[in-house]
Amino acid sequence: MTDIITAADRVELARQAASFIIARANEAVAARGRFSIALAGGSTPRATYQQLASPALRNLMPWAHTLVFFGDERAVAPDHPDSNFRMAREALLDNVPLGPESIHRMRGEATDLAAAAAEYADLLRERLGEPPRLDLVLLGVGDDGHTASIFPDVVDACRGPQWVTAVVSAAKGPRLTLTLPTLAAARQVVFLIAGADKREVVRRVIERPAGEPAYPSALVQPQSGALTFLLDRDAAAGLRTGR
Ligand code: 6PG
């Protein structure tokens, strides 16, 4: 089942995304005693992370029962300006009561990224079981239709069976990323997308026009989980119903 939720603007999108995550987190803890989330990188999620860390919302999250993972990471040190971990640490992780044992960083700085990918897959299995079913995976979409670090030129390397892989995209260089099977195993996948510049890619990912090659983001199909697109009005404007 695919839900599309449209917010008026980026601020409202961040608020709705934070509320959505809080609701799923409390449901997961009530059902299974814990909540596991894979955070997205890039720039869009920052405002949502800041909302989750805000005094108004911070205490609504079950942090003591939350495990934080990452959807992908650049091949940089964790304090590098391009690091997805650094963005999440500054916007969220340093500002909420999460112990270091609950935060699972991808080691983008590793000289052997394939080994770092295998290490992260072992960590997922150890914490979440086999297959590693994340409760919620937060994703963004790039202009070329990529998600996490599943870029068009490396899709085949991201089809599994590994849960995590290292890729080298011609456009974006070396990365670590969860693979399509790991995204498919999630209980809930949420695409968080904002801005008029994403209008066309949103249309192609959601409406999948006949005769056009599927973008990597369109290959994210939760097996039994839910798929939700959280969009601002600008990003949703290209959809047939102009949601
Ligand atoms: C990354 C992300 C990537 C991101 C999209 C959208 O490492 O950059 O994992 O998949 O979500 O590129 O990025 P924006 O939110 O900055 O548009």
C-alpha cells in the first residue's frame, strides 16, 4: 500500500514527518518493545531531525527503546561536512537522550568499504535478526531518481543478496548503502521529498510512466511493509491529481 501525504511547505513537512515518526516509534515499542529507524542523509531530513529534537516533541519519542541506523554514508570521516552521520548528529543525535550503544554509524572512513559494508550487515543481523527488519527507513530522492546511495549506475550492485554494500557511483564516488532487499524488508519506508526541483522525479517515481526506465527509488517495494511519500506541495505539484 502506498500513501501520499502532502504538506503545504517545508516547515509543515518537517512537522508532519516528525509526528509520523513519533507515531510509528510508539507503535513499534508497544508491539515489540523497541523501534529501529534508518536515517536518511542529504539535506531534506535535517528539518525533520531538528523537529524531533525540539523541546515540544523530544519527549514524545521512546528514545530509551530506539535503535538508530543509517541508510547510507559517504566515504568520508564522521566529522566531515559531507558526512550523513555528522548532519544527523548535529540536528538530532547530540540533542536527544540516546546512548552511544543505540547509534549505529556506517564507517564511511574505512579504507576497505566492502569490509565496512559486511561489518554493517553483521551489525544489522545481530541487532535485528535475519532478515534485518527495520521498523522505519527514511529515504530521500535525488534528481537522478537515486535513493540512499542506490544510484542508476550501481543499481545492479544493490539488488542483494547482501543487506549492505559498497558502491562507486560515477557521479557521486564511493558510498556505503543499504541494498534494495533491506529496504524491502522494512515495516515502513518513508520518502521525504521537498522542493519544486523534485517535481519531475516525484512524478516518475510515483506514477512510473509506461516506457520510461524505472528510477532506483521506484524499485523500493516493501514486501509486507508500508510505503509512504511525505511531500511538500512543490514536490507534489507534478502528480496527476496535483495532490
Ligand atoms: C545522501 C542521501 C541521498 C539523499 C538524496 C536527496 O547521502 O545524499 O542518502 O539519497 O537522500 O540525494 O538529497 P536532498 O535531501 O539533499 O535533496
